[in-house]
Amino acid sequence: MTTKKSIKKNVFLYRTLSALFVGGVVLSAVSCANDDIEANADSGDKEGIVKFEVTDVQTDALSSGSGITRGTITSGLLDKDFADRKLEAQSDENLDVCLIESTIEGVNPVKVDAGTRANIINLNTLSDFSSTGVRGTNASNLNESWFNDAKTKKTGELYNTTRWSWLKPHGRFFAVSPDVNAHRDKIKINLPTASGKPNVEFTVDKDVRKQVDLMTACSGNVQYSTRFRAPKTNLSFRHALTAIRFAVGPNLSFNKNIKQITIKNAFLSGKYELSDQYRGKGSWINGSLKNRGDVTLGELNYSTTEYPNSIIRDIQIGNRKYANVSDITQIDDNYTFYMIPQTLGTNTVSIEVLFTDNSRITVPLTGEWKEGTTRTYKLSQKNSNWEYKIDCVSPSAVEYNITETGKYGIISYRKVGSATMPVSWKVVGYDANDDGNYTMAEKPEWLKSLSKESGTGGTAAEEGTAKLSSDVVDLVVKRNKELQDAPALGTAAKPYNLSNNTGELTAQNTANCYVISAPGHYMIPLVYGNAIKNGANNVNSYKTSAPATRLYFGYPPKVTDVILHTFLDHSGQEIDNPWIEKTKGGINNGVNGAEVVWADEANLVKFASNPIYRDGSNNAYVKFEVTKADIKSGNAMIAVKKGNTVVWSWHLWFAPKSALTPIPVTNIKGSIYNFTTEALGWKPTKWRGTPYSTPRSVKVKVEQTVANGGTKASSVFVITQNAADVERNGTTTLYQWGRKEAFPGSDALGQGSIIKNGGNQIHMANKLQFPGKYYTTVLRPNGTLDPNDGLTKYHYFYNLWSANNVRRGDMDEMNDIPVVKTIYDPCPVGFSVPTNGAFSAFTSDGKSKGSMNVNGTNNTATYNAQSGHIFWTNRNKNATIYFPASGFREATNGNISKFNEFGDYWSADPQDYNNGCCMGFSVTGVSPLHVNLRTYGFAVRPVSE
């Protein structure tokens, strides 16, 4: 998307030489030989350098302090040129809608306080322009071309120095902005004709964001009358085009989002003849207009109801394109159509407004676009009262560390016939929680002040800025305090059941991982993984409908079915009941103990002396306490035992509820996967950022002080400050493919222990009975698997994490079979390990060779500060998701490697009987469809079931 460059006005003060310096020049001149002077006279006097003093008619008028009368900015305008009109719309949905047409003098005029004029003069905002000069021996004989299309600095100096000639002391200068040399395909200057006037061939760009505002100027006749002292040469620019804006009216009854606005079949090319007088007004040459076409402002997402009486801006949800642009002038004007003035005949020029639901309205235009004016078309109801008008323009969102916004603007006036009268306005309320209610008390603390809270009104925007606070906090401290301060759940007599959304006794939805966000007394039903779903037996979680899938492998090779048809308990028995103590006729009845296998913080979980509770239906639960003093961000693995034998284990993740808030990610095929906000088991150890995780905004309501029919017209602008994570670091829990058992992302434990090299006998009974054992793989010196390794013998099933899966993924190949969550899945309730296709969103082509789809973390410093990648979630790049580089545990010894360097995330898909599919990344690349040995310990990023 290209930002439109609008003309930036500047006035440059003429600097005269001091008397002392002038005297020095005179003395030097006297000492020179007369022959030398005459020889150089025609090539130019060194001290007589051509330079311009630049102003523009509109800014001069607006900053004069004497008020604006008709014709001050643009001459020749009549009352009828300012008459409001109601234009009938044609709607494919029969919407009760029309466009209200209004015109004001000037091109996007902004009121300038007379007292600040000096500041405006010194703003370095004028871009380069082109200048042309003619000269002669007298004022009536300016027939020599001096220089053409000369690139001229915003200071009024020519890039190629040009000097006055004493032999040809009369000149006239013409200027065109922007510099035609930068716009050769759209702007061409033709040299002065016999009339002494040049003309400009101008073509409107069909993309509104690439358009430029054409301005011209003429110096009139200038005489070089004092030798060696350049004459004062003024250029005062005038607008040659018509500015066209679109707005939404008050209280529209339909709620739609505007996607695109098109002006259709307008003249896009023409010739403009410059005036030959200082501050003179040029004109478009009769008969020169040609090339009808369409001009479009697209890729919008502007609500017809959210911002009543507001100018339609380039607003897209979550748009951060200009996050690092500090020059507000580069981003403000990307919504104004700059069009060639023309007569709008019947059935020729029209406006089409396209909504995001693909409905549209079409409005034929009549009348005429006048140069040097601003025409606004406001979308309104047919019976709307459009006499009182107030419109707002919001500033662009600023970054977290910017304490002053760009300018907001308010236009407030009323129409009496063809005349306009300003209507004063004031701020009447704030809405910081987006509930639609505005009060002065709802002004948020982070909004320190508004530089302009009221105004006298008028057709020129009154502008102000907002002062904001820049808030960066220790988010680890904040996170832990929120966990500690959360209201406690449950009691010793009635523990809170984590499988029930209200904490009641009934098991509603079970899992192998539960998130704990508050102190309290808790219990977990002794149920295999997710074997209870919506209060019922979830047979699909432990019995598959997949057919036998036989492969030839092993040592010695043999045909083996790689589908586990009925899942197994800790003793290798097939499960036939969700409840651990009730499967196989109660063979496991008598669970009587519980323990913390490991925890990455001390005292996260406290068991009573009798941790097992049974209800009236003889359903067993494990009870434990989490104290306010000890709760903090972290993880614990707990297990229940019958005697000394572990029968099942669970991962407890101590994190805010928001850790599971879904973030939609659109993959390369357009499928949407709702990832959790945080990677499974994420434990931040260093985290600095804003105390808010999404952009914070407040709507500011302004209201006219004069009522119309008992109602005061109002409008809203929005102040937005983006969120940021300045620096973050932390660990995630790590998993071997197909296992539910979590392993810590750091060897620094607060309680318990793991066995990092637990041998290679990774069969089902071992995995479940020894949740703290990290099973390893034996590799031969050449890097291949030892033929007797347990990975091939026991851990070869295809469907451990996706019950009905019979297919394999591969390098850069997606498995598109939907995941059916199993009792070995490590994710919390409602989430599962994703299929590998979910990760294809994170490169340009969904494959390993595609460019990374990241927001800034391809920069090493940013990647290191974030300890991972910030991925775009869709091709529009308007939302992100963070994946920490949590490293991995080695397949051969269980050691942690590449922490903060690599990020590896399992999918639910097998690659074959030894490998699983995964995503891997570093600062230099992303492999979304990768594969690796199942015994590596990788992270997991759950997605919604």
C-alpha cells in the first residue's frame, strides 16, 4: 500500500545581507576590472542567485487572523457552488440511503491560529517542486527560455544554481508541485507558449493512495534592479484540483463495513494553464479533459455506525503498517481523492460504495467539481437532517513509547442556504470500555490530556493532539500478583473440580492438563485424559474407528499394524471405562496415594494426608491445595498411585485464564486454526512490556453546543496506543511425540525430579508408570537407529495423538485428516495437538523454503529480545501470535539444547514409525512442515478442537 503524498506548505524568510557584508561586496566590486565584470554579466552574477520565497494562498488566508470571506482562497466561486445537495442512491438491497453533498472553500483546509504562524513558517514540510524561468531585456520581452522543469528545494533554492544576468534583468517564474521529475508518468510541463504561459498535462492516478495534490504558482514579472543583490522572488501556490472526501452520517440504521469506494467514469487527464501573474489563478484548458476511468480507495474496513459523522479514513482492524513512522504528514492523507475539476453530466460520473458483505450502492453525480474546493459526500438516511454538521478525523495509532499522538481534527458548522456558519463544539465524554456510554469520568489515566477540548467551529478543521503515558512494567511480577490476588476457589470441605466449569462435583470435561489461575482447594477426577466429554463417556478418545494399517519394518523386519485400536492403561490393559478405577471390571480399584513428580517452583501443590476422595457413586478424585503464598507462574506434574505404582499423571499449568484465549491463524490453504495465546506450559522468567496486551483505545465524543430540533449533533474520534512486549524470556513444557507426560523446559526444578536418560524401553506401561522418565534413543555412530532400540519396537503407532489417523505427513507435505483428540494428548480441555498443516501459515508458501511470515523477528536483535518469533496470523498481516524459542531436549540423552535459539513444536501427525511431524525455526528460517525423531522433547502449541 502506498501512502499518498499531499502538498506540505512552507514559507521561507528572505534573508538580506547585513550592512557590513554589503559594504564588503561593494568594495570588492570596485576593485575588479570593468572588463571582467562585462565578460561575466551574461553568464550570471555570482551574488545574484535565483531563489524563491515560497508560500501558498490557502495557508496565508487561513492564518491571516482576519477571517475568511468567500474567494479568499479560491476566486470565482458562486453561492450555488456551495449549495448542499441530496443525491439519490441505487442500492441492491433497497437501503434507505442517499449521499449528502457539501462543498467548502480550500483543499482540506486546516485552521491556523494567527499566534502560531511563525512556527508554521519554519516547518520543513514542503517537498521538492519544479520551477521554470523565462527572461529578457525588458518586461515586455520575456521570450528567452532560461531554465525548464528545474528541480527546486523546499528552501526555494534550485538544485542547480542559477544566477541573474545584468544584461537580461527581467524574468518570470512558474512552479509546479510536486516535482515533475518524480512523476513523469503523470505530470508533464509544456514550455510557455506565445501567450507567455506554460501548461501542465496532468493524469490522476487510479489508486487514491498514490495520488498527489497538484499546485501551481507564478512569480509575475521580477526585475534584477540592484546589481549583485538578487531580487525578492515570491511564489504563492494555488491548488489546481478538487479534493473529494467521503463521510458517514449520524445514526445510520444499517450496520455495515465499507470495503471500497470508487469514483467511476470521471475524466482522468487534462491540461492546466498556469497564470502569468503573481498569486494569479490558472485554469483548465477547455476541451483538454479526456481519458475517462475509475479511481478507487480500497482495502477499507470502515463501520457505518461506529464513528458517526466521521470522515472515512484508511482504517483496518489491527493495522500496524505505520507503527514505526514518526512523520505524521506521511500517513494522514491517504483517504482524499484528488480529482480534475469537471462538469458532472447526467449518467456519466458516479460513485460506487462496496461493503464487506459485497452489497453496494451506486450514486450518479451531477453539478461540477470546482478547483481549490473540498467536496464531501456523506452517507445518510434519506430523511436525515443535514443542516448541522460535525465531523472528526482520528489520529493514527501510536507506539507504546510515543507520548503524543498525531493530530485529530474537528469540523463543526451549520448551513443556512448556501452560507455556512461555524458552530462551537466541546468534548462531552469518553468511552474507554467500548460499551457505547460516554462520560467525562471514563477518561482513562493513560490519556493525560487533549490539547484542544473545545472550539469555535468552522469548515476548516480545528486540530489538537493527545498527550499519553508510556507504561512499561515487569509482567512476570504482574502475572504472579494477579495469580495471588485472584479470589480463592473451593474449600477443604468442598474442593473445586477442575473438570467442571463451575467447580461442582460432576465430571464434565476431563484432560491431561489443567490450568490453575487462582489459589484454592482443587480436585481432579481420576479419569483417563479426555475420556469424559460434555459429561459423557468419550469412547472416541480411547477406541479408534481407523482400519488396520500394516507396514513392513523392524528388526528383523515384519508386517506390523501401526494403529492402536484400543488404548492401554499403565499395565498394558485395554481401557473400557473412562474412570481409572472402573476399567477392566475395577482392576485398578484402590488408588491410595498422590505425589508431585516434578515442579519448576517450590510448594506449588500440597497434598493432604489422604489425597484420594470418592463420591457416592464411588468415583475417585485426587485433592490438593494451592496456597496464596506459594502460587506463581509455573508447572507441576502430579501422579496418583496404587501402592507404589503410578497409574496416571497430570500436568498442572499455573497461568492466567487468558493463556487459553484462542488466536485464529489462517494457514496456507485458508483453513483457520485457533491456537492458544500461550504455548503449553509457558512460564515467563523475564518479561517487560505494556500492562495491556492489545492496543488500548478510548473514544472521545465531541458535541455541538447548539441543538437542532432539541438534538445536538455529535461525532467521535479515537485515540489508540499500541501494546508491546519490550523483552521476554521463558520456558515451556516439553514433550516426546505421542506422550502425554510433560517435561520441564529447564533443569532448575523447585520440587521433585526427572530422569533425563531413562533408557530406550518406551513401551506403554513404562511411559505411564514412570512419568518422570525421559526415554531416549540409541543411535549408531553413523547416525542411524540401533536396530534393537525401543522406539521402533514399542512407540511406532500412528494414532497416539489423533485417534483415527492412518496417514503420515512428511517434509513440506501436509496431513489434512482432522485430529480426534486421544487420552494421550497433553493439552487442556477443549484443545488438542494440531495437525501439521496448522503451521503452514508461518511462511509465504507454507513450506520450508518460503520467506518467514514474521513481524520484525527476522532481525537478530528483535528475535533475541523476544526469545522467539512473532508470526503474522494471516496474509493481511493485521494480527500476530508469539512462539517462544524454548529449545528442545535431545533424543539421545534428554539434555536441553538450543534454548532461546530454536523453537520446535510437535504436530499430531506421524512421519513414519520412528518420526513425527513438527515445525522448527530459528532467527534465520522457519520450517513449518518438518520431521524429527519422536524421542526429541519439543514444545506443543494447542489448537481448539
